[in-house]
Amino acid sequence: MKIQNGRGVALAGLVVILIWLLFARWVPVHVQSVLFVILICLAFAMIGTSWRRWKIVRQDRNIASWRRRVGLLGLIADTLALILPFTAFLYAFASFNYMHRPSIIVWILVPTSLALSLCGFLCGILAPARIRFTTAMGGLIVGSIIVSIPIGIL
């Protein structure tokens, strides 16, 4: 998304405000729960939009090849950062092992997902203009979602 007439800046500001409200202690728990679901939906939307736009970026020969590679790396990192915690949670739930708090989730998958979301954010900054905003915001949103998940749930 190109930043035209401040639309992109306004959307980025809205995302930052939503993330800030998610961590604010004065916000009621019910509102934080709704914000959490909104951010999850927004993360899927940003990453899905990035993948849809990637099809165009991949074929554009006017874009430097290193930018395309960095953009693809950011997309893959964002996608993995979002999917890893969900698959681990579903696996623990499906194997009826969710009561034992699997240590692999807490000690391996959470830092890995945080590192992947940081990589997605940084690569999104360097990505081609068509996917720059959605990839960078996707990494930021996924990182904030992972940080906001209480360890007791995992």
C-alpha cells in the first residue's frame, strides 16, 4: 500500500493504538479480549494481503532482485511466526497434553516466533513498495500478539 494522503500513516497509527490498548492496564479485560481477536484477524488479513500482492511483485522486473528476496523472506517469516504458536497449541490440545504446559512451546516456539516476527518487520521495511506496509505491519502485529499471550495459556 502506498502512503497516499496519509491513509497508510493513519492505518499504522491505528494499529499502534490498538496494540497500546492491548497492553494498557486501565483497559477492562473484556475490551482487551476483543482487541486481541481484532489483532489476530488483522494479522491474518495483513499477511494474506501481502501474499496476494507478492504474486504481482514476483513478476515485476523493475524491482531490484534483492528487494524481492527480502520481501519474500519477510513474508515467510511473518507466516511462520503466526502459524507456529497456533499449530503447537492445536497439537497440545489434540493430544490432550494441554494441562501439562509443554515446555517446548514456552522455551522454544515463543522466542522463535518473536524472532521471526522481528525478521518479518525488518524485512518488511526493506521490501518492495507494494508489500512494504503490509509485511512490516504484519510482523509488528504478530509480535505483539505473541507477547500478549499469557504464558499460563501455553
